[in-house]
Amino acid sequence: MKTARRLSVLTAAAALLFGFSHGASAETIVRKSISYFQIGGTTAEDLDRELERRGPETRASGSRHPGATQIKFGGELTYVHSAGQCRIGETNVTLTTRIILPSWKNRKKAHGDLALIWDALSSDIKRHEERHAEIARQYARQLEKALKRLRPQRNCEAMQAKVAEATDKVITAHDKAQVDFDRVEAVNFEKRMIRILEYRAKRNSPKN
């Protein structure tokens, strides 16, 4: 006998730049999309103000950011009851990530230092959010493996409790990894931007 239970774990990982037959089977399904929000302005001050006003608002901080990655874990599993025990049947973990990035509508008209600064900043925002999505993919696979490893229980109620425990453990670790990543990124932001700007300046300078 099989009974289905939907995994309903939902987390939103806020990006911070400045500031889950009879044989058990498993599959992780990953979906990723990218969307953009437009900003205007012609000066560095304009861009700062536009990012603060138009950037995505995250649940974790309640404030707006230059970019964000929305993360949703879900999926479906089945329980198999036989020989007086309940075990996991099929497991399908899903992960949906939506990366939200800024698009400066005046970029083509920009020259000099402002263009250099924006290109460096926007590339770092994109790299940062892609890393958030990759961290989520790593933990989606860990969740799949953790559920697949669960040993049979005396009944399906006990099995459900084990599923909930394993899920909570992986999601808690995921959330911590995301926060730790943001913390390191924030500390190293200035040094990272200087390296990117120096590299781009050298690449764009006229050759002798």
C-alpha cells in the first residue's frame, strides 16, 4: 500500500550584497529562472538611490537589495507498507530558484568610470546570486540522499516523523549556509570590488 505526502518546505534566501514500485528511487528536479528589474539614473548617486528604491524586497530582512534569489524546496514522496513495516518508496525532490537582477536602462549611454563601476557591480551581483542558487542545489541533493537513506519504521506515522526530522535538519543546514555565505561576502565586498575594478580597468586600457 502506498500513501503520498507532499513536502511543503519553503524557504526564501535573501541575497545580501551591501548590506526531495517497491524499490526506492529518487530524483532531484531543478528549475531556475532569471528576471530583471529596471533602474534609471545617470550618476552613481542615482544608481544607489534606484537600487534602494526598486530592488527586490526580501522576507528575511524586510528591506530591499540590489539582487535576490528566491528559493523554494518541494516535491513528493510515497510510503510503502509491507511485512509489518513502512518504508520510503519513490522520492522526488524539487527545487525552484528565481534570480532577480538589476538592469540599468541607461547603460549603453554611459562611459568612463560610471560604466566601469556599473559593469563591475552588476557582474558581482550576478555571481553572488548564482552562488545562492548553487548552494540551494547542493542542499536539494542532500535532502534527496537523506530521505533515500531512511530506514523502515514500524508504521507510516513513524516514517512521516522521520521524514519531517530529516527534512528539517537539511533545511536548517541550508539556511545557515546561505547566511554564512552572505556574511563572508559582506566582509569581503570592498576588496572584491577593488580587484574587479582594477582588472576591468587594465583590460579596457589602451595597449601601448
